Amino acid sequence: MDLPALQLGHEFEPIPKELHSMATGQPFDTCLTCQCHLLQDGVGYLVEKAVRVYPDAGVQDVIFEYAMCLTCAQQLREELSVESRQRIEAFFRERVDLVARREALLSLPDPLRLDNWLAHCLVTGTPRSACTEYQICAQCDGGDLLYTYMPYFLSAQAMDQMQELISPHTRQILDDFMDTHFGLPPELRALLQDRLVFL
């Protein structure tokens, strides 16, 4: 998406625990794709987590999670069909003013509070507390979380809407990505088949 470039002054903080790897309890330290080290200043990367909530049991589970350097993320994005990328960008343009959202969040008394940025689905506005499934997307640099146009979360409803925009070619690229990096059993793969949305 064509968004104004950001010059960050103080809009970052050490990566909060919610964005740490569930496997290690620590910040992600390597890129899922190229294995480069992420925790050095100046190394930009994305973190994505898919979460399922079980309200009756009062627990939640991370279905999948990963960190990917910006170089690998851009390479993956370029593999997606032009048509899919254009449709997804238009989808966001029509539903979200990312510049206004960021300005509003940074004007709050506690602007660098992750819970504020993840309080409502970026697309539908649904409160996170009302979602049983969602994905968190964040941008980091070294050991810091950056408050750019991210972090945000997408509800299952938003992801379902986005799946309708994706071409068969793009769906295959994303399915192959899941198979390569997560090696999921068939029943879980079927559950997640329409959940990976790479922005």
C-alpha cells in the first residue's frame, strides 16, 4: 500500500511478551525463511501469530507463529499474483485509514501500550475480547517493537473476507509456504488453509 514514509522518534519499545515465541518464551531470533539473526539493531522483520481462543475453558492457543525478515517478506509478497495484491490493497484502502488510526493511537495518554493497538480488528472493528480466532501482525527491529502502521490484529471474519480476493495462484503459494515451514498434519492444515494472509 502507498502509505507515507515514517520517521520514528520514540515510537518503539522492547518487544512485549505477547509477541515472543511461544516455543521459547523469548523474542524470535531467526528468520523463518533465511535463518538470518533478527535481534541486531537495524534488522527489520515481521512477526505474525495466529491465535485461537477457547472461551469455555478460559484458555487460548497459538496455532502458528513466525518471524520473517523484511527481505524475505518482500520476496514472498512478490510471488503472490499481481491481481491478489491489488485486490487486498484495495480492500484495506476502502476499510481502513491507517494514517488516521496511527495518529489516534499515538495521541492516547499511553500511546505505546500494545493492548490499545490490538483492542479492535483493523478491518471490522470487532473487539479482540469477542474474537475466538485472530491473527496478530507486528513489525520489529532488533529487540524492539515498532509502532508504525502496525501492530494490528485481524479477526477471522476479516480473514474470511480477504480469502475471497485471493487468486488460485496466490492460494497455492500460501499453502506451499505453510507446508514448507510448518509441516502441519492434514486435519490442522485443512483448518488453517484459509487463514494465512500475507500482507
